[in-house]
Amino acid sequence: MIINKTSSYKKSITKLKRKHKNKELENICKLEEILLNHKSLHALMISSIWRIYRFEKLIGDTKSIFSARINKQYRLEFKPINKIGYEFIDVVELDLNEISNHYKKI
């Protein structure tokens, strides 16, 4: 799987590094590695990792996006493409959002 990181994702990572949020950065690296190591969304869904990081498909305007909780404050969002059922090859976007701010309209 190929991961394309958005510019806002890169900015958020830099911000976390400046704030010395090492635990969050460690969890983000683990999640990136998990996404890279799984060949399909279905394989990820049936693993225990799905429940540990609270992976979920978002609803409403963001119904094509999945998210995983980093902690109570942050979540990692990803959007799969080339879907055939639950299979996907690439990740279009990888973004990091503060949960307190993710409902704001841009």
C-alpha cells in the first residue's frame, strides 16, 4: 500500500514534534506501519488491531473516509482508493485532526 501524506498532515506532525508529544508520534508511526503492512481493509477489519485503535468509517459528508484514534485528542484519517469490496491498494490522503476541531467547517 502507498501512503500519500497531505500537507496539513505534515504540518500537524511538525506541530506535535515541537510540542514534544512523543507518545502520540509513536502511535502515529505504529498506525502508518499497520496500514503499510496490511494488504486489504478487510484483513485490517478482522484483526484485533481494528478494535485497539478504534478504526471506524466516518458518516455524513465524510463517508468515504476511515479514522483511527491516536488518543482522546487526535485521530488519524485515511481515504482508500481502488476499492473492490473491502480491498484497497493505495491511500489517497492521510490526515491528522484534533478531535475537538474536526467538526469545524473549512
